[in-house]
Amino acid sequence: MRYFQYCCFLSFVLFLKGCTSDSKRLDNPRSGSIVIAADESLRPLVHALTNAYEGIYPDAHFKIDYKPEQLAVLQLLQDSARIAFTTRKLTEKEEAMVLNQKGYQKAQHIATDGLAVIVGKQNTDSLMTMPELKSIFEGTITNWSQLKGGNQTGLITLVFDNINTSNLNFILEKFQVRDLKNLRIVAAGSNEKVISLVKTNPMFMGFIGVSWISDGHSLSSEGLSQDLTVFGIAKTASPASIKEYYQPFQSGLEFKNYPLSREIYIISREGYSGLGGGLMTYIARDVGGLIIEKMGLLPKIPYPRELEVKTGQNF
């Protein structure tokens, strides 16, 4: 009898220990610590969103790994990151990998972003058409003198943050480019370094996530955008007027008038109500949309604005 009572007591203690261990292991929407993987081109946006959330919930902590998008997705697939900020959803093959691990995945569209094409101020080029840009990546336009409105003569050098990043992959997919061996491409290492290189070399054409320079309230963004020209890009080869050229800011991103616009997603592997879900809910609500809008991007859910209209008439 005593042995039976001892076994029951031991089982109860182990049960309580297991419950205590689980409670320590699991985070919740207001507290805990998780790893986030994010494409480096989205760094300013991800920092703004996570920093705001940590300001509301001091016990919530995010360890953010910024890296090329393909590596961020790989980190998510390996289950070493709870959520990832990307410019694409998982492919069918990647979704199958998560299912084979008996895992959970959910994608949430949070904003529309633009890939900005930039040059230094010493280069007077400021307008370009999509057919011209495509010809550059196909290798038929190789010299600045082949573009209209410029003051430079010399070989065009394309500057990206890195290989396997959303910036380069987006362009390659957009123009169905499979061979890069005939292109002059430099991998700068980060979007910030792309900006630095472009400012000092008029032969360089850079490609960055626009959130690096679109936050009008940020001193950092203002400093980075100085001495830069952001190309206006038209969809057609023969635009009827300058109004058909759009830049990757909110007015151009709306209705996807800017031809290099792209979507931003959060992909989650969280199968319970944890800190990742709390962040996703926060971003999907009004305040998250306000932060995205402040960053100069187009939120999926715009912040509601109430307008009082006075007509002078009674209805």
C-alpha cells in the first residue's frame, strides 16, 4: 500500500515538474524571447515594428537575424527561427518540408514595398523604362550612354546587397534572367553599403529596399537619402508624359503603379498563441499599419483616419 502511495506521489511530482518546465519553455503574446529571421533589405521596417512592440511589452524580446532572404527562409525551415520577414510566401516544396516535419506554417501579408533603383547625384539620369531596365539585365544595354537623359559614358555596374537576397532574386524573376556571367554585378554586403558605393561612383546603379530611405521621420533615413537620385520608372517603352514615371514611395506603390513593387510577408511556424502570434496580431491592427505607413510603405491594413466635413447645411 505504501509502495502504491509512493508511486502515485512520485508520478504527481513528475507531472508538476513537467508542467513547470512547459510553462517556462512556452512564451506568450506579452512575454518571452523568440528568434526572427529577416531579409536584410527589410531591416528598417522590421526594427521599427519589433522595437515598438518591445516598448509596449518590456518582457517581450526578439533576437533578429538579418541575412539574405534565401538563408532566412532556410532558417525558418530548419525551425531555428519562429517567424521570418520575407518578400515572398513559401514555395509548395518548402511548405511540404514543413508538413513533413509535422510543423505548422502561416503567411500574413503586411505591406507593399518597392525595390528602389538609385544613382549618385553626379549622375543626372533620373528616368528609365522597364524595357530599358530589362535590356540592362539581358546585356543589350551595357553603357550609360545608351540611356536617354544621362551625362555619363561608361560601363554600367549593378550593385546589390548580396547573393540570395530578395533584391536580386526579385529582379531575376521579374525579367526571367538565368545567366549573370555577362553582367557587371557587385555584391556590397548590405543595403547601406550599396548606398555608400553608389554615392561615390557615377558608373554604379544600385538596388535597395526603399524602407532604407523612405522614412521621413528618421534622421538615419534622411542621411542615407542625401546625394542620391531615386529613379522614376515607367512600365512602357514610350511613356506619353512624365506622369507615367513612378518612384517606389507611397503614391507609386498605391495601385501598384510602380513596376518594381513587391509584397512583404510574415511567415510563422508558431503552432500556439505565443509571442510570434502577438507580434503578427499587432502588425495586422491599426497601430502596425500606422508604423508601416510612417516608414513610407503601403500597409495591407491602412490606419483609419476620421475626417469631419462641414458643409454649412443641415441634413
